Amino acid sequence: MTHSLILTVDIDKEARGNYVARVHQGGVLATEPELYDSISTAIRQEALAIPPGFAHFLEFTYNGMSTGTYAVEEVPGKADELADRLVALNHQMHILLEDTGSAGA
């Protein structure tokens, strides 16, 4: 397998307290999906699980929203901040969609 500089980790909520993280490399699943108890735990643990030299950058998505790209070594210390950002972006999107829906009613 060729090594990519950037990995994308898609996080999906399966149920309350159950989040599945899927790591993609160039659009192809790179590892088996993992289950976590929170978005921040998924972010932290997925960053820590990357073998040295395998990838240099990570980006995380949740419900279509993205953290942007970060250096792998930065991520564990920023996991809570990145998770909060994803949740806040999703909240903003939800509000915008509600506003758009109510405008057409």
C-alpha cells in the first residue's frame, strides 16, 4: 500500500455514546472501523494509532463537517477542541437548515 501524507477520519454517531471512526487514505478504507465513546476520544486515539511515518496530516469529519487539516503530532493535544468545533459546526448547519426550511413554509 502506498503511503499518503493525509488521512481522513470520518466519525459517525451510531447511538448515544457510540461513535465509529473510519480512516480513509485516498478515499480507500485504511483500517478497520473502531468504536469510541466520544468524538474527542475517537480523534485522540486515531491520531495516536498512526504508525510513525505512515501519514503526516489528519483531517476529521462528522456529519459532513470538517476540522480542516492538522499535523498528526498536534492532534492528540487538540482532540477536545477539534471535537467541540465539529459539534459547533454541526449545530450551526442544523440551525441554517431549520431557517431555510421555515422560510419555504
